[in-house]
Amino acid sequence: MDFEPRILGIACNWCTYTGADLAGTTRLKYPQNVRTVRVMCSSRINPSFIIRAFQLGADGVLVGGCHPGDCHYGTGNLYARRKLAVTKKILEFAGMEAKRFRVEWISASEGKKYAEVVEEFTHDMKALGPQTKFKIKKD
Amino acid sequence: MTAMKKIEENLKKEAKRLLEGGEVSVVLAYGRGYDENHPVPFAARKAEDADSLVFNEYCTFNLARYLPKYPPKTKIAVAVKAADSRAVVQLIQEEKVRREDLVILGIPVTGMKDQKTGEVIDNKTTCNMANPVIHDILLGDEVHGFQGGSPYDVLAELEAMSEDARWDFWKKEFEKCIRCFACRKACPMCYCDPCFMDASRPRWADKSPTTDGHLMYHLTRFYHLAGRCIDCGECSRACPVDIPLYLFHKKLAKECEAMFNQAAGMKIEDKPAMVNYGNQDSDEMLK
Amino acid sequence: MLKKIALEKFGHLVSAIMEKGPLYAPVKGGKAVDFQEIRNPADVTLDFYNTAMSPKFVFFPQSEDMIRYSLGKEATEAEPVSLNAKPSVILGVRPCDAKSFEIMDRHFLGAGVIDPYWNDKREKTTVIGYAFDPSTAADPADFYNTLGISASDTAGSDIFMIRTDKQLLFKGITEKGDRLLKDLAVLEQGSKTEEKMFDDMAKKSSELKTRFMEIKDDAIARKFVQVFDNKEFWEKATAACISCGACTFVCPTCYCFDISDETLFRDGVRKRFWDACMFTDFTLEASGHNPRPRIFQRYRQKVCHKYSYHVDKYGCISCVGCGRCTRSCPVNIDIYSIIESASKL
Amino acid sequence: MQNPYIPMPVEVTKIVTEVETNDIKTFRLTFVNKEDEENFKYLPGQFAELSILGKGESPIGIASSPTQPGYIEFTVQRAGLLVTGLVTTALHDLDVGARMGVRGPLGNSWPIEFLEGKNVVVVGGGFAFTTLRSLIHYMLHEDNRSRFGDISVVYGARTPGLLCYKEELAAWEKRKDIKMHVTVDKGDANWKGREGFVPTVCKEVGPSPENAVTVICGPPIMIRFTLPVFFELGFAKENILTSLEMRMKCGIGKCGRCNVGHKYVCKDGPVFSFEELDRLPRDF
């Protein structure tokens, strides 16, 4: 059987989440592997969420926010950009495959982009196989 | 007289003067421990305490660690080496201490040694600078032409590893952790009260010492120190089970310097790196 | 009973013990030597001064499961973890650490309540003590002589091992030890000469090696009751303390633990695990009140507990002078110096 | 050998919300196994560890009396959100019929033999009245009443709505063999009783120290101001008893958390006389 990755999506309420809605209402087809959690702003994301997601068995984490400059709160995603960039470096240096964590800016009107990103990310995760490094092993 | 001895003499002299004149109410420096190689951080409060101050190549502690616990407006003189002075600058940036409360006794020095192994730590576990970035009084002669290589040279081996090999390396190191929290307690930048690890809602990591909890603790702590770590290496020296935490901190410091164009604790005017964001940042950093 | 084995045959002995059950022995890993459960006989080393961590974890692991449970919508299913330690051996325990087991016994098996977890492992384990080498100097942090422990003290050991130039000598101390010695066919019977050699070595290593001061249990216990309220003394002695838990975690006689339930999705475990009186939240009550909010109060609790309360409750000082706390302290606070200056007050 | 760390299964059979702020409830627990109930022999003043798997354990004083067979009761305040409080919060979310665990009885008790033949003054404040309620029930029981002298009770809360066990208080008011002095810091329109702080009321009531013992339990601030009143009345330190609170985990004197000097509050306490406390280091 094909490996179906489990992907955590964290989407900002104002852009990416609405973009995902748009993808749905325009009946775009994209893989169902992403389970999305909505946050008010991408800067609300604590890097511990991402580590925890990997520990609980996520094969990939996809974060979506407004395009820089378009943040509903002004500068939230600029802050998030630095935070998430550091998070990526941490995962990478700890030995996690860097590809498993991805940040994309997707606006409310970019339903198509959302579908494409999910498509591509799911494809990448399939290629990488299950994530076992951080995942908590029950004895 | 050796450079170290001269620093010690000056330290005693200045501490006495500052305390006698009432300029400061406490001088944070080093005192004698149970033997020569094991000095202790020492807070001199009276002029006569100044005589028991010492300085030698084993005085590695970063005394900036003690600064935030003093109530504001306490006048403090603090002895700092290069990395320690960066910690002071970073604390000032983060408004944990006020510049006007401090008399900074700069110690220009190289060749400090690890107390456990006796190895010189300059470019190994610390930032490999000789002169403090800030001082009011200099306790020794400025070091000129010190060449120890980049502080990030030690990373070469790990950076060259494959991701899997690196994971194996860190997994093995984190498994040694006993959760004594010496790393966070020794760190001058870990002043949060309570620490995220002490919170019960949400409980970020298992309270009991599990490997998964260690991973969460250390990675999150690395993140909390990204762009703030001034590379003094205290965490690794404090660790009773010798986890080379400094490697991870160095790596993040290196990346942050590259991405944000700013090293931690260099200039008082700087804003801390993580909040110094703007439109100028490039999306390249997320790749 | 005295038995012996040539040094080069030590590996055979290790294998022979491992056939009988789990063996814990010192292994060199990285910079430090520490006790580990042995998988490969060649890993065991006898060339060490003392281990970085104390061997208490063999009987009192840093984390120990008590109840396994599974949360359901309607009911929670729970199963207490059964106690069935295998008979095991711990080899190479320095005299101070062997003594610490006796001290811990008084706590875990005394005062009317027997701790089943400690008891289970303790009674099934044979302790092979290992004399400090009389020819090398003691670490400057050590002060086991002060606590009345000599470099070849057999207290707490079931078998005591002394290393000579060419061989290892084993003497049975307890019945349990004698039984194991008898069972180990790889060992040879020691001669009269070797018995004398063992006794001579033992005598020789009773000379003072470490830091030493004269202390009497009761007197020091009273002393600390008197010093307790001397805030100035405690603040000065602990001014550098950063309130980490390193000293208590490496200590062979620290036994404080915490209990917590840890759930992953539905399944969880109630465990107990080491805790340290040096942590801020050790005594923090749900009401927000903390009886020991300051660092000096917590450090005072640690010292007074070992040197005063333990004497009152169990009749002995709960410290063996192994020097680990001093060696592992990130800021070099030395408990010996604190005892010394307190006793002069 | 019985493992003292393993709780006994119990079922919640009754829940009473005691106060108008809804954060104090009394839980009635019934043992699932008959033999556990028989083994659970306790006296007023003892406590038990309430265990909810997945949340943890919490040490709570037993509020029922051994003279009330068939069940045990605990009055629990939902603890602050800032500090732990996981167990008490989970407890408050339970419904009748839920299963949980109890470990105990733990600690010492009010010294019944010492109290016998003496006049007993019970002083309580707020929700710390729980083990005192146990003691009062015990002393008032027809088998026991003759063993004690006069019983008087001073019980205070901030407002009438914050008084626990309102029905029992009313019932005791009507009895001849116990003198009740219930007070609130500030009454409301319907309050017909006394107003005033506990220390003041104690002074007004002015119990005689002659052959009398005071049992006092309440917030630290109340104890601090009430003690001098009793000293003034002439009570000796060994005749003033209280129940200490400390953070506890194991409840059996092993985990090393709740010591005051060489005494473990969970095992040698929680009940101490002030004379004993005087001999311990000031560390609580």
C-alpha cells in the first residue's frame, strides 16, 4: 500500500485559511493529507508546536501565512518569518530533514496556489517516507 | 607579573575603590573556592571583601548571570570578559538591567581554561574574542592581534555530517541529559520565571526525564536563545554529563548572524535580533 | 572467604557474572566513567577514580513506572507495574557509594513504611565494593574520611574487591556475597598469604587520604539547629548558587522524588522520578504559597537535611563525602567548606 | 506486601456544591471493594491522596467522620489556574458515578485521647474547616459525646455564601451540647448571625483555658492573629493544635518534599501543637 503521509497544516485565519476555503469552494482537487489548524496569525505559532507535531507523529508540517506586508495585524508575519526561519535551522541542525517543514505565504485569493503547495508538499513527504526521528516511540 | 596576576591586582584595587567610595553597593567578581582551580563567583559588598577577590585562568563563569536578580537601581560593578560583556549588552538591550546602574570592569584576556579538563576554551566553547565590547574600567591591557580563528570553526565536523548522522549524534547526547537544569540556570540569558518547562498548563514536555522530553526542552531552549546567545559556553561547562550544548548554540548564532545581519550583544543601541524584523528580510531565510 | 582472579582474566569474571543476571559496572563513555548495565564484557573498566553519577539509580532509577493506564471514554483501565527485579550484581562500587546504600536503606525501608520499589531491587542485588587505590591521591573535592569512611571500607558491600598489581582479591562480607563467590567457578581460592595481603592493603588504606575534620553526628545535628536562623551565614555561603539540581542528582544519598502522570493520546503512566529541593517549584503549593522561595533557604534545607534532620530521624548523617556535588557544581560551591565554617560558628 | 503507592478504586456517589462561588465542592466517595473499606480505618484529622489517572494525585483532608460508615467525604477547592491544580480541576468536572482512586488514610490525626475529658474549642476559617467538621461529627456522635467536655466552635468565612456545610451548621446551632459561634467578615441582607473576624470573635467568646484545648485551622493570616488571642486567654502552647499544609507527593514520608526540620508533614503531621512547631525550624 502506498504511504499516506500525515501532515499538519497551520494556517493563518485571514489569508491561508481563507485561501484553503477558496480552493475547496472552487472545487480544486488536492490531496487530503493535510489536517489544518487555524491560528489567528502566523506569528502565533510557537516553534514548540512544530516540534510537538513531529513528536506526535506528523510526517510534515506546513505553515501558511499572509504575504509579507499584507499581515492583518501589520507586522505579525514579519516576526513569524524570523521565528520560523530559526525553527527551520534548528530542525535541520538537529538532523530532521529540512524539507519536512515548509512555510508558504498564501493569500485569501490564492486558492490555486494553496492546492498546488499541498500537492507538492504531499508529494515530497511521500518521497521522504515516514518521519521516525522525533516521533515518540511507545514501548 | 603575569597578565592574570595584574588583572587580579587591578580587580582588587578597583573593587576596593568603588566600594569604599560608595559608588556601587556590590562588586560581582571571583573569589577563592576549595582550591586554585576552582574559583567561585563572589559578590563583594564591603571594601574588606575586595582583598579576597581572585582572578586566574579558571575564572570562566559568566557573571552577567547574576545581574537580573538585583532590584533595579542597585549600583553594581561587574567583572566581565569578552563574552560576558556581550551578555551584559544583550541584557541591556532586553531591558533586564540598566546601563546607568552598572560599572563594567572589562577583562581583556585569552587562554581561559576549562576547570574539568584544563583545556584552553577560547575558540572552542566561547566566542573567541579577547576584549570586552563594552567597559567603564579596563583591568588589563587590551589584547591586540589575537588570532584564534573563527568561533564557528568547531562546527565544521557536524555541518559536514549527513542529517541522519547528526540526528544520531544529538540523540545520543540528549539521552545523557538528567534534567538538572544546570544549563538554563547557568545561562545569563535564561532569566524567565517561570521557565516554559515549569508550566503545567500547557505542559510542553514530560515532567519526568524522558528522551522525548529532553528533545523538546533542549530544542525549545535553543530556539529561545537564538539571536540572543552570546556564546560564552557556560551551559556546556555547567553540564554535569558533558552535553556539548555550545555546538548547537554556536550554529544558531552563526545562522542568525547570516540571516539577520546582527550578532548578539555587540551594540547597546541594537534591538534584539528576533524583534528587529522588517520588510527588508528576505524569504530566502525560509528555504 | 577470600577468592582471587588474575587481572587479565577479569573479562572471564564479567562474563561469568553476566550469565547469572544483569550486571551493572563502570563504563567509559565520553569524558566520564559511569555505571551502566553491561551488554559487552569488554566495556567494563576498573581504571577510574569515581563515577560522575552515583550508582543509586540501580535501586532508585531516575524515572520509574508505577501504574500504567489507558483512558477510555467511559472508564480508565489501570494496571500497577509489577515488581519483579532480576537478581543482579553491581560491581566496582567505591566504599563511599556502598555506604550510601546503607543510608538510603534507613530511609526507604525504615520509618514504618517499606518502599516496595527500592526493596525489590535492593534485596535481589549483590554489591561488589571496590577499594580506592591507596597509591593515588584523592580528588581534592572528596571528604569521605570526614564521614568515617576509609578507602577500603567494606560497609554496604556484600563482596569487597581490592586490586593488587597482578590480581583482584575478593572477600565475602555478607552471606549474600559468600553465596555469589561460591557460585563463581572462574574465581580461585585465595591463600593465607593473599588473605594477609588483603588485610594489609585494607589497613594501609585506612590512612587519611581526603580532607578531614572531626565531626560527631549528634553534635553537628545540634549545630545546624543553632545555625539555622543565621540568615547572614547562609546567604553568604550560598551567594553563588544558581539553584540548579546538579548537586542533588549526582548525590548518592539524595532521594527526593516527584510523582506525575504522563499521558500520550490515551495511554499513560504514573511515574516517580528524581526531584531536587534546589528547584524553585519544589515546595510551591497550589495556593501559590512557597515556604522556601529564596535560594539560601533551599540550600539550607539541603545541608540541614543531610547533616541535621537525617540524624534526628534515622540516626546518621546522610552524606558520604564522595565529593560529587562539589565536583559537579557549575559554580564550585563546596559543601565541605560550608560544614566546616558552620561548625566553627 | 501491599504497595502503598497504588490507590484503591472508589466511586463518586454524591457531590454537594458548598459555596456560592461554586469552587468548593464536597465529594462523597464509596469504596468499590468491600475489603478496601474495611482497611480504610481513619480518625478525624487524617488525609488521603485523591488520585485521578492522567492528572495526578492531590492530598486532601478527610471531611467525614469514622462515625459515618459506608463512605468518605472530601471537601475540595478548585485550585488556582496558575499553579498546578490539575487534579482539583479534574475533580470538579466529575459527575456522580465516576470512578477514581484514593490512597490512605495518611498522616496523624487530631489527638483524640489527648482531647478526651477536656473542653474543646474548635476554631476554623473558610474552607480549612474540613477536618474540623470531621472532628465535630466524631465528638458529637452519641457513643463519643460523653468522653469530651464542653465543645464550642468559632467558624468564620468572608461572606455568608462562603460558609461550608450550611445545613450541618444550622443543625448544630439547635443542639444543646455544642456552642456554635458562626461569624462572617461581612454579612448580607439575609444574614442574621454574627459579623466580625475570627480573632475578634474568639476574644468576645473568651473560652477559659482551664482544662481546655484549642484546635485551630484556617488561612495563615487568621492563625497569625488568632494565636495571640489564645495566648492572652492563658492557653499554653501545647494545648493549641493546628494542621499544617505543605506541598506533598507521596504522602508516606518517602518523597522528601514536605519536611519541616526532621518531621515529614505527611507522616509525622499534619497535626502539630504550637509547642512542637516552636521546636522545629521556621521553614513553613
